[in-house]
Amino acid sequence: MAAMTPFCREIRRNILMASRTSGHGHIPTSFSVVEMLCAAYDTLRHNPQEPQWPERDIFILSKGHAALGLYAVLAQYGYLPAEELKTFGTFQSRLGCHPDRLKVPGVEVSTGSLGHGIGVAVGMALAFRIAKSPRRVVTLIGDGEANEGSVWESMMVAANLKLNNLTVMLDFNRSQVRSLQIPNPADRFKAFCCDTLEVDGHDLEALKAALVKPAETVKAIVAHTIKGCGCPTLANNVFEWHRKSPKPEELEFLMKELEAA
């Protein structure tokens, strides 16, 4: 696994602090996608000062339960104040436990029901092609989410249309151990005729290289990740921490683990 950058460590700190303050948050799954989110925002065309910029590329977090991770990244890129992260999941906060496109700048699609975001991504990519627009679409799905039939129906459509302006990133953190196992997702994507790449999901530079690599059809990036990456306590007890918010003493310990990562 690649060394964690200071930028990504700061994002994880903010995730921990927001979860502690609010009492909410899927911390392990948010930790597993930090580098994937940063790689997307480092390579897509976007403007935090003008979130609705007509020429922007589109990012869709299909696994909407990792919303806290997305919010922390959006704050780091200037879409919202970092201080606002402390309101996550609280009464009347715009930072809900699932992202809402009508409330949060930078959120393109309201997600949470697994398997839906990828279908919207295919539709957007097709619309951009019809409009002869250079805009691109990147969507991030979870490996547990890949149990949904709509994921593979969407991939069939995208591959059939050769949507080379669409990239699907799979967070392969093996969280689907309690559901239908997909031990070889790269082979599955290849069987659906996708341009498929496998990378270390915590190697920011490798992820960015994969995202900008030209493709002739829809691109699938299988990112090998660790759920709870950066804190062994989280990574080794993912089910215990599925919806758990740290107590003060736990927060202090997790912060120390993160600093040592």
C-alpha cells in the first residue's frame, strides 16, 4: 500500500472529528475511498467557486453511505467550509447521512439506494456524447453495491455504446463478505467488455494515471483498498465500526493511529 499523503491524512482527521461531533458516519467506508475521491477531483474539470459551471465534468458517489468521506473531500477542495463538517447528520444540516444534490455544492446526484448512481452516470455520459460535449463522468461504486443487478445492467449498456467518456471506479475493500462474493471483479468487468485497470486504491498517483489513461470504451478501475485505511482499529473491526461514532478516548487513540500511518 502506498504511503498516505498529508492531504489525505488531513481529510481522514476531519472525518473522525465530524463523526465524533455528530455521532454519525460510516467511518471505515469513508476512509477507504479518500484517495479515490481525491484522484477524481484532481483529474476532472471542476470549479469550486462555480459548482454549476456548465463545462464541468461530473463525479457521482454511487455508494452514498460514504457521504462523510465525500463531504470532507469537498471541504478540502473548497466547496464548503471545513467547520461545517461538524454539523454532519445534525438537525437541519445540509450535510445529511446521504448526499443531497439540492443542498450540497459539488454533489451532482442524490445517492444512497445502492446501484442507482451508476445508472445515472451512464445516462449522463450518453447525453454528453449526443451533445458532442467533451465532458466526462466518473462514478464510484462499492463492492457490496456490485451485488445489485442494476450495476451490471448499466455496465452492459455502457460497453455496448462504447461510452469512453465514462469511468467506473470500484472500491474493492471486500466489504461484501456478508453478501454474494465477487472475488475477481476485474475479470467480471473484462467479461462485460470494459477497458479494465487494477490499481492500489490508496496510491493517489496510480489512481490519477488510471483516470486519465485514454480508453476506447467504458473504463473500469478496480481499486484495491482497505476499509478503515489509516487506523488498524477500524480496519480490523469494520463491522463493529460500521455506524459507530468514537467516544473521546477512542477519538484520541484513532488520531494517534492515523498520525502513525
